[in-house]
Amino acid sequence: MDRTEFLKRMGLLAGGALVVGCLGGCRREEEEDMAPSVLNRDFTLDLTAPENSVLGQDGGSRIVQQVLVVRTAPGQFAAVASTCTHQGGTVQFQAGSGDLRCPVHGARFALSGAVSSGPAPRPLQQFNTQLNGDLLRVFS
């Protein structure tokens, strides 16, 4: 094989590798969504503990064991999975608007976990809360 033939074959191989690499990036949007996984959680927060002091005021929020806990009113709490269902960003509580937002692509959720605006395809898992004195139980 002469030099010209060798270079032609190498060019074809390189072009083929490039096409295969590009096709990998052409997958459907749904395939990029985070696979839904159910979190089984049951934990108790002592609201008098320093690490939980933020939950002592309305609008305070904290992530514990992949659960975002938000104090919505005196004695009232909401708890949802802290991982966005779109691409796994960490959802944050927005005190000004009273909703949840993923900083990665801007998905918004209600405190119930329902999707308010995309690109998140599914709601966040919601958890039960039960307040008994200064102890807040969060559970599936």
C-alpha cells in the first residue's frame, strides 16, 4: 500500500470514529432525565439542635439525607426529595416566591413536589412530616 492509499484509509477511519461519537450525542431528551428512584426515609430532627436552627423560622430550609425540609409556617413543614428529576441538580427553596428551583436548568416545583415549569419531567417525591414538640419526623 502506498502513502496516498494509507492516508485515504486513515481519513476514512477517523471520519467513521467522528460520526459514531456524534451519534452518541443525538439521544432523545427523555434519556437524559434522571431515573426515578423512590427514597425510603424515616428520620427525626431535633429543632433545638444548632444544625436545625434554620428551621426555627418560616422560610427556613435544610437538606437532610437527600430530603429538602422547609418550614412553611409555624408548626408546618414540607419535605420533598432534593434531587431534580431532570438531570440530578440539587433543588433549593426560594423564600421570595415560596417555591423550589433547580439551578441547573431552571425547573421549578411547588412545595408539594409538583412540577410548576420544566424541563423536569416528573414531580419530586414528597415526604410526610409530623411535629411532636421540638421533634420533627420526616418519613416516606
